[in-house]
Amino acid sequence: MKQRSGRRYTSKEIWGYHEDTASELKLARALKKAGVCFEREVPINRFIVDFLVDGWLVVEVDGWSHLTASRQLEDTKRQSELESWGFSVIRIPAMEISHRAGLKQWVNKIVKLSKQGPPGLNQTGFENIHLKQAVERVRR
């Protein structure tokens, strides 16, 4: 970490990104192995999400820093905003994917959700093109 004026800066502040955690790397490898179509570190408006699956499903891996009350409040607001833009969001506690059984369970859940498609896709009158357009507007 770089230090300046008595304040320590993180790599995210200096370079505009954060370093992948072991949990994120493990999940990325497992999703790739399962054939899931995803992107990493995707900018969506003012947020950068850990994973974006099929252009609509946001997957966030939450480590220890997400256990504080203030961070949970921040995460709730962030999730609500992402959902208001048409994304679905799932949060995975990092400790749950640290072991094989937990990782497999979460990958299976992501695969299942991905196959179901975005919420409302099977409802009468819903056109997927509207979701795609909304997602592209927000991602700019």
C-alpha cells in the first residue's frame, strides 16, 4: 500500500481496481469449469461488481469486511440500487465457498438461476430486449 500525507491508500484507490481474493478466484475457476458465461469486475454505473453472469445476475463475494453493521447497510443500499436497474443480486459469504461442498452448492445455484433467466422473462408481455437496453444504459 502506498502512503501519502499520513493516509494509506489501497490498490483500488491508486489503480482503480481491487485485487482478487482467494474466494473470488476459486469461484471464478469453478464457474468457468461449469461452463457459466460471466464477466469479472464489471463497472455498473458507479459500482464495480465481482461477477456479472449472463448480463443480468450480479454475484458478490462478501469477505470479513462485510460483517460490520455499517458495511451491511452499505451493501443493502447497493443491492437495492442494482435491483432497481433490473439486475438480480446474490451475495455469497466468502467462508461458504472456502470448502468444496459449499463452493459446489453455490455454483449449482448460480447455474440454476442462469438457466431460469432474468426475473419476469417468462411473464406475458415481457420482452428481454428492454432488459438488455436498460442494462447497457446503466453499464455506461
